[in-house]
Amino acid sequence: TDIISPKEHTVVEKEGYLLKAKIADGGKKLRKNWSTSWIVLAGGKIEFYKESKQSALTNLKAGYKPEWVDLCGANIEWTTEKSSRKNVFQITTISGNEFLLQSDIDFIILDWFHAIKNAIDRLPKQ
Ligand code: I3P
């Protein structure tokens, strides 16, 4: 696991709130449970914070490590089948983790889709 620390000079490419649901872990299906997450795209990975950005930063200083996904070799695609919600895309990692991300606001979810897709395309495939 990893955290964003000022020491690492990690460039944050994008950050913001989205609805998130993890639907598989290591290929094993999980019960869908949507929750708002503070999401940070940086250094070829995405970090998911359960709380607000402010408390996330406080927890980071205390050594709390967020959930994160390695985008190396990951796949991103829009889906209309895995949710009744609009504006949903899925990220699937090499390790078989599957996440749905959603926003009701079209430009917000489009910006996120393109930012994550660009990050994936810049990374090695394995
Ligand atoms: C699920 C919950 C999800 C919903 C899902 C339900 O019920 O309402 O929000 O997904 O639909 O099964 P529960 O909380 O009892 O697990 P969406 O909001 O994405 O539609 P699904 O079974 O069609 O995936």
C-alpha cells in the first residue's frame, strides 16, 4: 500500500467526490454498496477516501492508508448494465477488482472518465 505524501512529490492529476461501489474483489463478486468517496488520481493509481478531503488529510497525517487501485493494465469502460443509475463507468484492475464510479453531473463524470483513461493509456500494460 502507498499514501500520497509531500515527500514523494506525487502530482495529483485530479481529485473530487464521486459515488463509488466496489463490485468485485480479486474476481469475487461483492454486494453493491454505493457511497460517496473523495477520489484522488495520482502517480498511476486511484486512492479512495471514505470521508471528506479535510478529514482524509488529517487521517493521512496520522498514518491512515486509504484504499487504492493500481491502474497499470487496468480497463475502463462505460456500463449501462451494472446499475440503474446513469453516468456509470467501471474500472477493472489486473488483480480482478471491479469498481463502479458515478456522478449525476455529465461533465464531471466525463472529465473523470477521460482523466483515468489517459492515465491508463500512459502506463505500461502489465
Ligand atoms: C441494491 C441497491 C443498489 C442497486 C442494486 C440493488 O440493493 O439498491 O443501489 O444498484 O441493484 O440490488 P441492496 O442494497 O439490497 O443490496 P444501483 O443503484 O446501481 O441500481 P442491482 O441489483 O440491479 O445491481
